[in-house]
Amino acid sequence: MPKTAKFYKKYKSSIDKMASAYKKQGAVVIIFERFIYETHIPLLLAISISRYPYFKFLFYDIIGVILWAIGFVSLGYFFGQNAITLVMLMQKYIIEPSEKISKKMIK
């Protein structure tokens, strides 16, 4: 008996519970798992073990990719517009006062 068959037989009840959970909330999990760091590969493995329908997964994954790309490109655009202002404020209120304090400590 192959190792995968032994694994499936040993954990059949857990896999069935996972499959029923993905039937109920699979779309939400697939769409938003991209936004949570280090969850992509484990969730893909869990979804494949639960035998989630491929085209349904593909549809929700494409939606997730589009939302992820729009979100991070938008953050980059809006942050990039204000990055110079942010650096100037950091220099004025964080770097210069700390340099003055360190000069006083050296004397």
C-alpha cells in the first residue's frame, strides 16, 4: 500500500472535516489567504488534499490575485507619493534630536 493511501486512511475523518469546512468557507479562505504571510503553501496543500474542485479554486484564486495586486500597488503608489515627506519628517524629528543628544553625552 502506498504511503499516500496509508496517510489518507489514517486521517480520513480529519480530511473529511476539512473538506466540509472548505465547502462552506472555501471562497473566503482562497481569496484572502494571499494577504496573510506564510499561509499560501500550507493552504494550497490542504485544499488539494480536501479535493476542492479545481475550476472553482482557480476562479477564487484569480480573484484573490487581482485583489492582492490592486491592494499592494495602491499602497505603493500612495506611499510613494508621501515617501519624501516622511523621510524629511523623520530626519527633522528623529535623527537630528538623537544626534544632539549623543553629542551632549560625548562631552
